[in-house]
Amino acid sequence: MVARANRASKNASRGPAATRRDRTKVDRDGDLSMDGPVKGRGGRVGKASGASNARKDLTAGKAKGGILSAASQRAILKHAGAGDVAMLGSRTVPSRGLTELKVTNWNKSKASTNPDGGVSSLISWLEKKASNRLSSRVRTVKIKKSQVEGEDLIVSVPAEDAGAVLRLDGWQWAGVNVKVERIGGDAGGLGGSKTEQTRDMIKGVLERRYNIESKFLDLSILRQDEKLKEQSIFNVRSTAGKFFPAMMRVLEGAFETAKDKDEAVQSVSLANNELSDLTAISTLPQTLPKLKNLDLSNNKFEKLGQLALWKKRFYHLEQIILTGNPIEQAEPDYASSIIQWFPNLRTLNGIQVRTEEDIANRSKVPDLPFPIRSPAFQDEGGIAEGFIRNFIAGFDTDRAALTAMYYDEQSDFSYSVNTQAPRDPSNTEQTEKQEWGDYIKNSRNLKKISQLPARQNRLFRGPQAVSDVFAAFPKTKHADLATEAKKYMIEAHIQPGVPDPSGASQSGVDGFFISIHGEFDELDSATGQPKKKRSFDRTFILGPGGPSGVRIVNDILTVRAYGGAQAFDPDNFEGANGPAAAASAPEGVPQLPAGLSIEMAEQMCLELQKQTRMTIGYAKECLEQVNWDFPTALQAFESVKANLPPDAFVAA
């Protein structure tokens, strides 16, 4: 190394090898620090001074170790490549492949009282921070040579690591902002095109704000970031609008795979950025779709509509902070909507909104039975189960009390008689006459009742009207739920958007959709003995309200001839994936083309139902007729939909 004037003492210039035995632990100020204190309420997340306790909530979950992925960079980073930019003009020792860098403004730090003036602590910090890159390419940076010359620290690093160390320029260490530059060149020392320099500037901002231990990226108060202020990023609206998408492209380009990126960045703070909508940061869900923790505190969100762009986008989101936004006063009930938008959300503004058990119960919902599987039953707090048990028992014993408990003035009930339903295939119940006289008068079978007044007269609303219809039915005895459970097929799932009787939530509240398929005996009014066996299908929409806390919003009953319970028991049916599949598929099992599994066919049925509003049965039949070609099925539907019967569609 070339001799320089004002060389420091021998002890001060021995380098890290001689002094690291005396190394002292770097205090908190020697680690990553953000650009300024958080103002207002709510939560910054990270190691910034003045950070609130919201950080503990936002990053409390255990994180898995991570790495990150390469993606094409467009717009202002169109020609940016991955990896560090080669340093131009640096003094490199050819035999060693080292590059010399100068570190200044460090000698007045809090570590200056250390025996070596803080040199070993500074070198350790430089190595650690330069190694903590946003990249799948893990590389440990080591400073090979160092010496103090006056107020400068001269370090030599491998040429390929020079860019990582240069990006520490302006970072805070032990209470001071250190300056790092290449010797004999411009500050920062970045060569290459303007695009490359912009890319490296943005990458430096990201790495300075990234905490590898907590997998946290702090993008709060970006307008106060010194590097961004130097580039006047937020002085011009057009530049400011392009900055965040460019930042996301740099983030994507730093990682080998999407999995690496998702594991490496699990928490993000966008607090204190004066955001009034999500337009400028709309690309965050595309870049980090599996984000777990998000801080949007102390911005300018006033309405739910300003946040709707991210509705249902962060499926894995567990915690979100929205404190310090005007929406808290403008829409006090916004929390219920936020909880619905993010199905795995555990914590909102530091308050638990779902337990781990709630999440586990949601994840236990089986697939739709197709062609037949065990029933899908999703419950919360035993609400659905308790309702079913009480309703079936109450219908058999005291219907007047039942209607008073579960029906209100907005509750709707209708029933229909299906006289053409198939009978029990095992012929265990022989019935010569169906005898529908007790039901046919008010049957609302829409395939047979086409006149609007007749349809309206057969829809009953309110507890008194429902009670009168119930009283006209024969006495019944349903199969016992405890001892004859196999005679039922009962399914339930969460139903969002149920009308809120209090009117507090315009978008509705969570309720339940429950379907029950089973059987009952009609009893002789004189003897109380069974005289006829029926099968039934019943669908409920439940919402909050009523004396028990649960009210029936809608109740639809179908009564039909006894059809047996064989179809409800998966053990009695070997589908296309069962043991009998190799021999011959039973009647009713879809004959699927080679390469199309039952699971794929299910998803095709659900998607066709979604796009056409047909029932699952009609969607399945449509796909079968075109040999499970989805585009052709859509075309076939469009050509025949005008001729389809009303029951081909899901009721509005």
C-alpha cells in the first residue's frame, strides 16, 4: 500500500487481525437504523429509534430461513442486471484482486472510547451489513486489509464485494452516518450506465432498510430517506409514481426463485408515507403475495374503498396495522370488512381477531363431494352444530317455540314437493301411494309454478306466517342425530355478506350456509306411530340476531319420496379413485379423459358454475357432454341457456 502522510500509531494501524481480541459488543446504535422517528400513533416496525411496540405484534410470528429470485426489470430499470456492478476506476491490487475503499466520519462515534478507537467494531459492522444482501446468492464479505490514516479508515475487499460495501455509504453506525467511497473517484463509486446506477441506488435503499434476522423490510417515511432525497425522487410526480414499481422490480431481481423471495421478506412497513390510496404501491401483492405482516399506520386512508385494491390479495396475511388513519373515525366498523378480506388474519391493530384454532378449523373444510365424499362441515364455536341439533329436535316437538326462537320479521321460508324423486334403490320402503295432500297446497316447485302471483303467495315471511305453515305439516320424527348419523348428509360453511340486522355493516356480516339431506317419519296423529317415511333436503342461511344469537335469514325445504341413505355414506361408494375403479366404474361416476383427475374435474365444475350460475349438477352434465373441454362447455351453455329450466340455476 502506498505510504500516506499523518499515519496513525502502530497500534491503531495493525488492522482487524491484531485487534479483534479486544472487540467490544456493538451497541444498538451500531445496527440498522431507519431515517427518522415515527410520528403519531401506531406502528413502525424495525430497529429505528422511537419505534412503537407495534413492531412486536407485526413480526411476532416465527420466520423460516429464507433466500430470494431473478425477474426481468422493466421501465426505469429495463437494462439492469443481477449482481453487483463492476467497480470502475478503483485501485485494485492485481495479485490479490482487492479493491481499496475509504471510510470516513466514523471516529466520533459512540465506539470511539474503545481501546482501538472503534476500528474493530466498525470493521465487524461493515462485514456484517455488506453480507446481509437481498439476494439468493449468499456471500460472506470479509475485509482483507485495513489501516487508519488520520481520520480515514482504508479497507481492502475482494473486487466482487466492493459494491456491497459501497452501498453502506450513509448508513448509521454507533450514532454517526459513516461515509464510504472508492479511493480516487466519485462518492459512491458506482460506474456503469444511468440505469445501472439507479438500480444500485434503489438496491442500496432496500438493503439498508432490510433486517435479515426478522425478515422485515421497512419502507416507512420514504420521503425522508437521504439517498432518495439526493436523487429528488419525490420532487416530481411522474418520478414518484414510477419509483415504487421500480423498487419492486429490483426486489424481485435480487432473488433466484419466488420461494426464496417469499421466505426472505415476510413483514413490510409502509407507515408514515402520506398514502391516501394504494395506486402508487399497487404492485406489492404481486411482488410479495405471501406476506405475513403489513404496517399501513399513520397514512391518509379515509374509506374502505381506498383499500379495496388489496381485497382478497394477501391470502397469507396474519397481521395488519391501520392505526393513525382517518378511516378510524370516518368508518368505525371498517374492521369487520378487513377481517373478511383477509381470511388468515389473526391480528388487527394489535388486537386478536382470530385464534389459531379458528384458522385450523377453516383449513379443515374438505373438498366438494364429487362424485361423493365425506361431508364438508365448517363451524365456529359450535354455532352451526348447536343450531342443527336444536332445529331438528324443535321441529319434531314444538314448532311454535322453534319459530319464535329462530325466525324474525325478515326471515323467509318456502318449501316444495318433488314428486319425481327416485325411490330407495334397495326397496326397503314400499309405498303404493305418495299421498302429498298435506303438502301440495303451498308447494313452491318452480318447475311447476310459473305464475308470479302464485310464486309470491308461496313465499312466507315472518315468524307468524312460518309458524302457520309448520302447523299444517304432519307430525314428524327425524332420524336421531346421535345414533343414526349415517342417515344424514350435513354440510356447513361460512357465508359472507349476510344482511346485518343492526344496519351497522352495509357490506354484511359473516353467517353460515347449511344444507341437510336426511329422512323423517310422518306420524299418525291419533296413535303417534310412524305411517310413512320421507326424504328431505333443507338449506339454511343463518345470520346473527334473535333470542339465541342466531336467526334464520332464509329456509328452503324440499320433501320427496324416501330415497334411502346409501348416497350419503362414502363407504358404500367406490369412486373413480377407489379400489373398484380398476374393474368398472359404478354408474354415476364421471368417465374422465386420460390425465384429468377427479380433483381437476371438481375445479372445472366450480369454475363453470361461477361463470354461468348453473347448479353443480348442470355444470357437471354440461362438461360431460363436451368431454370435459372447458371452452367448449362455455360455448354450449351460451347456445342453450335460454332453454334451460329455472332449477338449472343457483337461486339468487
